[in-house]
Amino acid sequence: MLNVGEKRDTTQGGGTYGYGKAVLYRLSRVGTILVYTRTADEHGGLSSRLIGIALGSSFDNRGRVDTESRPFTGRHWWGDVRDDHVEPLLGEDADEVARSLGLTPFGPGESGTTLVVIDPDLDEFDDMDHAARHLADTIAWQLWPIMLPERGAQRLTPEVVSSGVPHPVPDPARTYPLRMFVAAYRGLKSDAATTLESGNPRKRLGRFALERAVVVPMTAGAASMAAGFAGVEGDPHHVCLMRSPELVVRYYEGPTTSSVHSVYAGVFRADDDLDEVYAASEPPTHDNWVYEQLTGPDRTFVRVTFTRLREQLTVFRAPVQAAVSTRSRTALGAASSYLGGLVAAAFAAAPENSTASAGVRRSQGAATAGGTRPESSGAVDDRRPAAAGRARVTTLVEPHLEEIEGALVVVARYGIDALGSVRLEARLAVATWEGREDEPPAGAERPRVRHWSTPDGVVAGDSCTLVGPAEVDLVVTPVPDTATEIGLVATPATETLPASAT
């Protein structure tokens, strides 16, 4: 704690010059912390130490006439005062003062460190429990690589307690989306991982591994505050950067995929031989690699690292397409599992052609897969039903799991805003990582329409006809443990397009 500004002296140590601990002082409204530690002494035994430290603004004593003017750094210490510096209290003195301050004493044979932040600034949180939950989440997001059981004796087992109430730290191997980063990390030593290299000068940069998944898209605002601070504000399309200490440096954001159901998480671990290079590229906050602050080959190695990462992630970049359609459609995603699962809705709409025939008009509440709302063509008075030959479909109840006659089904309710007869057709597909699986493998299950619930009764089949304006429930039997994509198309009903009621 006393060597701020000095180069680290520990092999594969986490910090570089010790500035990172400044966050502790910033958390304190008075810039003051206590450090109580027990560690091995020069004789191999355990010895306690206690010191108080404050970090304030620099100043000088030019206003005093009784002493020589000199600058002060703004750092202050409380402990064993010597002639020209302060040493920590040691042994029984440290333990006695720690007990008097209310600190929990170390047990026999126990070592460790207690950090006390005086008057912490917790204004962002509703209460102490909220702050404790955020701390637990933050530990998981920032320290998960050293929390894994395969580290053995070097594994970190964190605990968060607030006013005597424990707040469990999420298990990164079981918590979405962290579990995807864990899977990628565990794949670094496998043949599926890739070694990234620099060409000129030729140098091994590190190992890169990737984990892909098909998921139900997270709803807006579902990500925790800790995930947001880490830069992952929803479903992952990121690469976790780390070096030898295996602490998270940054979640590098890659391109989003062409489907909201397709996500990926990667891990890049810098080669041990370049640990000093990557460490030197980090700012005091240790949350990035900044090649601009390096020179020579070191600058090249860090810069090329991001070039190689972009090359690896290019495959996920959605192609730019000019979509032309004669009818609009709203895509709805829902996941299902016979073991129980989560169901969410993701909406997408293809642009309307200016000469389009009758079709679905997307509701004002819908959004595209990319999270933005496309422009609608034509002017429509939303205060009255759409004219004959036009139809608008609004999602009234998002897709969700229900149980009907012992079977799990996906149910959604839609409002049909139209005058006259409208034919609704459901187009179902299994959402895969690459996109839609319209034609499943031979013998494989596919999602199917169980029935429609219309004002005139229950209708079986992939389509139904009703007279608008009206509401209709679509009941779908999904394939277990898959994501189901539902396309809903509305067209005017004519003599040649009868309803599919049976």
C-alpha cells in the first residue's frame, strides 16, 4: 500500500505501478481507508499489520513563515510514526487497535487482508443490500477466471455479507451470459482454439477461443448494473481480454450477428512472454489495452492483437442487404423446454415495398431485431381500423409458456386492425445459430400450430380467416429445448383464399 508509483516486483502480478488501488480512496467520501492484514513475516510466522491511509489533493506550505516551502503529495498515513515516515502497527498492537475499531480479528493460523473504506459513497444504490448485490455481481463479472474450481488451491472463493446477511456471488459457470465466457475460457487449451500471431515482427500473441449459442433474446434492461459497467448490456457479442494474472481486462465488443437468437462469447488470453507488453499498454484503471502509449515492436503486438480479433469476428458481421417484400411480416421468437424455461419475444419487420399488396402493418410497439424501429410507408390513421385490403397486426400479449392438457405450448395474442375478412398464416421455424431452419433434417421434429382461438371458435391448421377488427390467440406446439421463430402474415381473405378451419 506504500509503493504507489513503483514498478511491480511479483511475477505475473496483476498491477503495474499500484495506481489501481486509488479506486478505494475515490469510493470514500473522505478519501480514507484502513488496511488490516496478516501475512508471513521474515521468520515464517504470521504477523498482523494495520495502517490508515488517505489520498487527498496535493498542497504546499508556502503560507507558513516558520519553515522552508516544499510541496506535499496529498497522501497521509496513520500508524507507527517514525522520524520521517509512518510504518504500520505490527503484531499485537495492530490486532488490539483493529479490535477497538470494530474490525473482525483474524483467527489462529488465518491470513488475509481487510480493507475498510471510511464513509463510502453509495448514493447510486437504494440501500446497503442493493450495494451488496451489485458488489457480488461485480465480483463475478470481473474475477470469474480465478473463481473456477479447476484452479484448485489458487481458486478465489468470494463471500459478500451486508449487515450479517449473506449475498451469494453468482456462479459464473451457471450464470448467463458469463457461462459462455467460461466455456470459451475452458476451450483455450483445446484444438478448437486458435493461436493469434503477429506477422512482422513474427510473434505469438496469445490464444483465442469462442463459444456460440442460440438463445432467447434478453429483454431490454434485463442485464445487471455490473454487466452494464463491464460493457455487456445484453446478449453477448464480446471477447473477454485477459493476460497472465487471468483477471478481466475488458469485454471487447464485436459485431452483432444477423439474428437476435444467435450470440457468441470469446476469450483472448495474452501469451505469457508478452505479459509485460500488455501490462504496459494498460491505463491506471487496467480496463483496456492502449497500443498508442507504446513504441516499437510492443506497439505493433498490441495493435495487431485487435486486428486479429476483428478478423476472427468478421464471420459474425451481418451482410448488408436490400430487402424488398410484397408483404410485411412480424417475426416473434420464443424458447421452450419440457423441463421448463424462459420465454421472451423478439420482433423483426421487413421493410414494406411502396407498391406492396395488402399485408401486415407493424404495430407502433414493435421493434426490429437490431433494436430500432423501421419507418412505415404510407400514412395510416391509427384512430380507426385499417381500410379494406389493409391489415395491421399488433402484439397484445407476448409469447409465453402455458400448459394445455398436460403439454407445454407457446401462446401469443394479436390484435387484427382491419375492416373485412383477413386471412392469417403462421410460418414456423426452428431458430438455429446460422438463422432459420425452415426445412429440418429428415425425421426431426418441427414446431406446429396447435390451434387458433378466434371470436368464432377454435380453428386448426396453419392459417385461419376472421373478420376484423378482432383479437386472436395463436397456440404453438414448440420443439423442446429450441428457439421457435414465428412469422405471422396477414392478407385480405377472398373467394380463392378460404379459411383453413376444419
